[in-house]
Amino acid sequence: AQSVTQPDARVTVSEGASLQLRCKYSYSATPYLFWYVQYPRQGLQLLLKYYSGDPVVQGVNSFEAEFSKSNSSFHLQKASVHWSDSAVYFCALSPSNMGYKLTFGTGTSLLVDP
Amino acid sequence: EAAVTQSPRNKVAVTGGKVTLSCNQTNNHNNMYWYRQDTGHGLRLIHYSYGAGSTEKGDIPDGYKASRPSQENFSLILELATPSQTSVYFCASGDAGGARAEQFFGPGTRLTVL
């Protein structure tokens, strides 16, 4: 069975600062990995995804994430955050054996101080 | 633009009553999913479907039934609602698994069972 851990329930940063949200996974092979964002009172929207190849993937709104097989991690990063980035961020995993289900982490609530 | 819609957006039900949550997608995706979101748990999969007429149990199916009468529609049914089912429910659709496991989410239904 697979699992996703987001160790930080809440993160607060100042506007303009850099950001890293952590995601660790447990899976026997190389999974497919996703970051979703949830703005207040809305559904989840895909930020970026990793399938294979370059371990650094670019997403929407200048977000990027780096896959590390050795560390079983897929951390989300942004060089300079804006107050509008305040939201809840979810890391998710899909098994590489064509599994149809996503396994989600518990989410990290990001607050950007203006 | 392809979309996933849910109705109702908010629902107050009484304990022991029957609740039906509806989901419609215009993505022409084969797969549809029902999740519930609770603080500290992230999103947990209740039921999913591979196509019209099929329903499968997810990770927490107890107390819930699902119905997929058509490609576009997927319902979640609480025959005897309990206060523990108070939550936010999300519907999602997806095209395939593995490297195409991206899911598209509706805006959510906030259910309160009194």
C-alpha cells in the first residue's frame, strides 16, 4: 500500500519570501506525483505533476517541485510568494501500475502575510 | 470548458434521513470519484466508478452507496445519515490511471447532519 505524508499542517511566510512545502511518499516503485491547491470554498486544482524524466517539474503560477527517489520526496517550491497564494496545498500519489486511485496527504495550509 | 458540477452546494439533513449528493461532469471521462474532506485527514475516497453502471468501494465506503446511471452522472447516497457524516464532499472525474491519473474536481458540497 502507498501513503503520502505532509509533515507541516500550517506554514506562514511573508509576501516575497521563498517557500517550500514538504511531501514524502511511501511506495515500492516510482509513483506518479501531483500537487493540488485548494482556495477557500473551492475544489482542488492541479498545480503540477511528475510522471518521469526531469526531476524538476514546472507548474502554474511559478510553482515548481522536485522529485527525489532517494529521499522519497516531492517538495513544492516557489521563489517569491504572493498573498494570493494563501490556500491549502495537497500532495497526491498514483501507483505506477495503472492504478486509478489517488492517495492524498493531509494537506498544508499556507498563509502569506501581506 | 470541461467541468465538474455538484448539487446541492450546501445541505442540512437530520439524523436518520436520506441524503443524495449529485455530480455531473462534461469531461467525457470514464472514471468518477467521491471523496470526503475532514480536517487532519485530507481527502479520503468513498466510492468510485469506471463507467456507467459500475461502482466500486473506496477506502471508507461504510454508510454510503453510489450510483452511476450514465457517463455524466455519479451520485452519492446516504440512506441513514449520521452526524459523523458531516463533512465536505468532493466529486472528481478522470480519464485513466497511472501517468494519466489526473483528476478534475467539483466545488464541493458541505453537508451538515444534525
